Amino acid sequence: MAGAVDVTDLVVTFKSKRATTTALDGITLTVAPGDLVTIVGPSGCGKSTLLKIVAGLVRPTSGTVSLMGREVKGPEKEIGFVFQRAALLEWRGARKNILLQAEMRGMDRTLAAKRADELIDLTGLTGFEKALPHELSGGMQQRVALCRALLHQPRVLLMDEPFGALDALTRESLNEELNRIWRETGTTILLVTHSIAEAVFLGTRVAVMSRRPGKIIRTLDVDLPRERRYAEVMSDPRFERLAGEIRALLGSHSG
């Protein structure tokens, strides 16, 4: 049975006048429908490149990527993408920034408006619909970006360090929010992070990558309840054990 995302023997090389660089080497990964798989690894190991290939924004040198059993050959409409920076239009309020997705995709206006209101309620943005980006905190801006990415109800949501620029407390709060949204929507999520704690807290599985050329060292199951709270998870021996195992894997492949 095909996964929501299937990556098989993926190799990516970039050529310049000076050299040929292998960014990813032999990546194989399956994300089942409804899973939240996190990818953790050192800077420059190709994590973001992998997401761009899944989205159809970058072509692999060899290997294949499929969404719902269909090979990715160009930019995909079935995915949503959340980046580290919210990239909101400064002259548009929160709701209008969310609805930008509908305008770009030619969605039915009535259905898009209803969906936007549902997402605003789901993410705690009620009361901030008309607020401009500069009137919102970094965390609130990322909530708007998340709503925008979910507006067209994508089969797969890709997230590239979505909370990396936020302070620790806001990041923890949004991790809990993302866990709740994932449980309520059932969206398949593939999320890149540099944080071992974030990878374990959010993931149903964690894919650990080596330094460049990026390879998946191991994929680990996360034996924690689907509903998670930071205070409870951080004191859970299962969290400590898994985080320690990931740290050891990264350390053993850093040289």
C-alpha cells in the first residue's frame, strides 16, 4: 500500500563551475497517511532540499518521490508548505493573508471564506482577523501562515523549521497547538527541525539524518500518546530515552 509520501533511493547533486556537490544520497522514507514524521539533522545536511523535492520544486538527480502513489514530476497542488518565516503581505490583514491561497488557486470564494473562518477558530486567531502582520507577534504570524497552508485542505503539509525563529516559550506553545491541529484535522505532516526535543515531541516517527551528503541514519518510532503536553512529555522517561538515542546518533555521524 502506497504511503502519503514515498521517497525511494533519492540522490541530489548540484553542479557548479568549480565542483559537483552531493546534497542527498540514497534517501528512502515513507510517510503513512495521517502520520507526523519529523526530520532532524545537522545544518546543511539537505533537510530543506528534501522538502522542496517532495513539493516538486526541485528535481532529484535520481530516485523517485510519490504522493498518494503518484510520482511527483513538478510543483504539487496536493501539498501545503509552511516556511520558517511567515512571509505575510504587510498591507493585508490576517484573514486576507489566509485567503491569498484561495485567490492563487482559484478556489470557490464562499467555500474558501468558510474554511478560513474555521481555521481562524481552530488556531485561536479569532479577534485578530483584520490585524496587519506588524500588529501580530511572531507566533501569531506563524498561525496565519499555517492557516494559509491548510486552506485548500492539502493531503500533505510540509513544514520547514516553522518555529525556529521564535522564542522558547512561544515555540513550546505552538508545538502543543500543532499537535492539537494535527489530531483534529488528520493531515499528514512532514516537518524539518534542528531541535531534538521538538522532533520527539511532535513526531510519530523521527528520521535522523547525517551531515552532507545527507543520508537517513535511522528512523525511530515515538512511543508517546497522540495528545501531548510539554510538561508531561519532558518528564516522561520514554522522551528522555529517545532524545538521548537521537543525540548519540547525531554525535556518532558528526565527524
